[in-house]
Amino acid sequence: MIRADEEVADTTGAADTTGAADTTGAADTADVADVFEADLLARVLDTLLREDAYGLRSRAETVRRADGEWLRVVLTDGGGVLLPVEPDGFQCEIRVRRPAQLLVEGEPDDTALTTLDAVLARLRHAADPDDRGLYDAFVVECRRTLEAMRLHADIRPRVVERLVAAYGGEPAEQWAGVHGSLAYDTLAAFRDHPVYPTGRARLALSDAEQRAHAPEFHPSFRLRWAALPREAVAGDTARLPDWWPTPGALGLPGGLDDSHLAFPVHPLSAPRALAIGLRATHLTGRAHLADDAWLDVRPTLSMRTVAVTDDPLTHLKLPLATATLGARNRRTIKPGTLADGDAGQRLTEAVLAHEPGVAGGVLLADEGTYLHAGHEFLATLVRRYPSGLDGCQVVPLAALLSPAPGAAPGTGLIVDTLAARYYSGDLFALLDAYLTLLFDVHTTLFAYGVALESHQQNTSLVLDTEHGRPRVRLLLKDHDGPRVHPARLADALGGDEAARLLGGFDDCRILTDDHGDGPVADVFATITVHLCAGALAFELARLGRAPLGTLLRLIRDRLAEAIERLKEQRPGAPGAVLRALVLDAERLPVKAMVTAGSLFTKQRSGAADINKHYVTGPNYLLPGHLARGR
């Protein structure tokens, strides 16, 4: 039984602002920031400019100096600062010129600040006084990220050695199947998010907790379990795996087997977060936490989702009392999102059933089995992966540009090992096949009024050979966050079938009745184009693999061809709309994740959804931009 003395106040997601006091005027303690700090500072400033946080772009005056352009910003205390900038193009016209620095006007020789704390302390005065508490919390995110970057650099060689010992030294040959994808997840965990600069920070978790449970450490651990009254638990228990324990098998009194159901709990959520959920649902006196942990698991890239060691095709998604990609982006599981995932999967399956030419290139994780007891800390998803993947490479897109074991950073990437095995070393042939499939799948879904939140973590590239030729497929998971235009879906499937499929969604934001194609095109642009295609191109260009213009032209050509195929198959609106809103648009939506997730409350930002709050940026796929590609 969960005792009352185990219950604690719910401080989940509360930001630790220790040490975030204003240090304006403090001396910059280092003449030159270290490489990790310099990198993080540049990415943070890039993001603040891209999202125009506090009007850093829109209120700035452009100043031309001998060394290039600078933005001059007057802060709320009347002081001025200068930021060096240069052309960019990936979701913003400009970025901070490297090495990143901030010049303070009015001090001798325009004092240059180059450390994270010094720059952020001065920029604190760009924020309205009412917003500075949230800004201070974001500073803590930045500090935690810097600590994580340094730690990751220290531990990565040893972790990679363990991966090689466990999975083999040739990823494209040996890291096979869904089991092998865990090794790729670990490599991906060392990489930064394409647009969120502090993605490595996990708020409210200690270093020890992360070492024992975070994917970059590739740990193995056992889950905790509670027994909840059966009548309090919603979900299809008949679909649970055969190995699902009874309360008695967990060491709890055998008499509970008939009245209670075993419920998995992440070790980081027991007993504290569990107690919060039980108290909120009035189950404290009727629930029982098993003393012993049971079931060996490993974390996936998402951390709150764990892979079952003895059942590799089964993953369990469990709520965590932390936040990532924004202080308000909590890693709990709202019960409604479980229903949304089930409904999103069934919707995608229904569309693909009408599109056999595309369906063969898509695999879907099964998310129809879940349990919850009416609270975000009392929920679990039982995700099942398709069988038959043991001979395939199952690589999350987030891992493609990770250095392969034994390779120096920037050389010998995972994508290179895949190209070597399947395309005789021709990286462009692999990218071509991937982009062709990516855009065929998502333009087809768009024709039905559907766009999926299938970003780099939720999409895996599945590679194998068929009849002696390479075969590329996409494996999609986390089906709970799509955008759907009901009228377009009804036109494509018929009103009755569309109504049946849409009736399963819990989150009203998923359906775009009042806004038509716009929100669907926004997700297509920000996820499919920016994160699944554009981010790869810009990074490959920075690594010197190919001219940026060449890579972007490949993206534009494959997207244009997919749209033309769509127009041929479905004369009329879908293809024309997608061309107008994405391919030929002057500007494209850009995620404003720091603004919505950390710097402002929803009331201040106006964000209805943290992950779908946008500013706009230049369309780098337009012919004029391609010609200027760096």
C-alpha cells in the first residue's frame, strides 16, 4: 500500500533557479569560452534570434562595421548591446557569427562578453521584468545543458566501447533489428536537437538518476510495479503481453490477483510521482507498490520509453517527472494522448490501405494497447513493433549523422556506413531513395488532410535488400500528435468513414475544422521538410560533404516530383495547396519552441500547443535561395 508519509508536494516541472540571479556588470571570468560553451552560446543566441525572443531581431538596428554586420539592441535598462551576425538560411535569414560574443556599449572598447553566464546575464535586460523569472529558469536549462555536453564528451568513448562489445563494431552489418536500434538510440542521445539548443537538459533529475536511466549511458535497469484496483484502470487488458505479471508474481499478497492489476512504474517515478497520481485519483489507500523491481529494460532515445530486454519488439512508454525541450514540455503521459495515439495509428492505417503504392514503404508501431487510471502519472503505453525486422537496419533519423564507432567527429558517419553497405558507398543514392519515399508518403497523407508529428525521433529508416537491391522503408511511432483537416479527409474517404476515424481523438487541437489546410501544411513544413530533410542537408553541408545548394536542390526536386505525382493522381486542390503553402511559399513556419516552452507562459506567448507554435523564416527551397546556397 502507498502510505501517506510517502506522498510529497507536486513540484514536477518547477524550475530550479538557483544561481540565476542578475549578474549584470560582473566580469567575464574567461577571456575565451571553451569549445562546448562557445558552441552552446552560439546555438542559444541563434535560437533567440530565430524566434525573435524579446524582439531581438525586430527591434534591432543593423550596424555595419569593418568585420561585418552587427545587430544593436537597446535593453530595458537603457543600455545597448551588439551581436555579430552573418547570413544563414535554415529557418532564419541570419545567425550569430562565430565565435559568438556580445559587445556592451558604453564600456571601454565595447567590452566583449563570451561566456554563457555573462552573455545571458546581460541579455536578461531584454526581457520584460514580468518575464525574468522564466528567463532565469531558461538560464538554468542552459547551464545544465553545458554540464551535459561536457559529461557526454567525457563518457562517449567508453559508452561506444560498450556498444561495440555488445552489438559489434560494424553498425551497418551487426546492429540489426529493433534490438540493434537501441545502440543507434544511444548514439543519437549524444547529438543536439536541430532547433532546440538545450535539448540535453533534463530538468528535475540528478546526475545519478540520469546515469542510471538516460539513453546516452545505455544502462539496464528494472521497473517498479504497483497493483491498482482493476475497476480504476482503463484499457484493453486482454491485449497485454503474455509475460505481464500478476500482483502475486511481484511478491504482493496473492489475494490481490483477482481484484488488482499490475501496473508498471518507472523507477524515477516511484514512489514520489506515483504517490501524487494516487492521491489525485483517491487511490492511495487501495494501491500497493511492490518492494522488488521486476522486468529488465533499457531506455530508448525518448528516455521515458523503455525496451523490454527479453521481448525486443515491445516497448513501454511510462511517465517521468521531468521536462525536456522546454520547462513546460513535461514528460508525463496525459491519458487522452493514449487514445490519440491509437486513433492516429488507425487513421494512418486507413489512409495507407487506400494507397498500396505507398503503403509498402511504411511500417507502423502498434500503439493500440495502453493502460491508465485517469492521471498523467498513472499511465503506460505498450508499444509493439512489427515482426520480420531482424535482418534490417532500423535507424532513427536522429542517429544518421552520428559518428560511427571508431570514426573522428565529422568523418565516418552512420549514414556513411549505411551507404557503404546498401549503395556501394554512394551517399547521394541513399539520400535520394530516402527523400523520394519520405515525400511520397507525406504528400499522400496530406492529400487526405493528414500531417504526422513524425520527426527525427519518431521516424526510423529501415534498410535491407530485396531481390538483390536495396529496399528503404520508414518505421513510424508516436502517433498521438497529428493535424487533420476533417473536410479533406471526408472528401477522400467518405463522410462516414472519416467520422468514425476522427471520433477516437481526445485532443480537439488535432482537428483543424476552422483553419483548413493551414495547420496541416504547418506540420508538413516544420516536421517533414525542416527536421526530416532540411536539417540533414544543412548539417551535411557544414561537415563539407556536399555544397548546400546541391543538397537543397535534391530536396526541392524530390518534393516537387512528389507533388506532381499527387496532382496527376488527384487533380485539384491537394497538390496545388501543398505547392503554394510549402514548396513555392516565400516564407515557411518555424517552430518557436524556446518561446513557447520556456520563456513565456501560454498566456504571454499565445501558444495553444508548445510544439506547434510558430514564427516564420525564409523558404530555403526557393530557386533563388538554392542559387545562394553556401
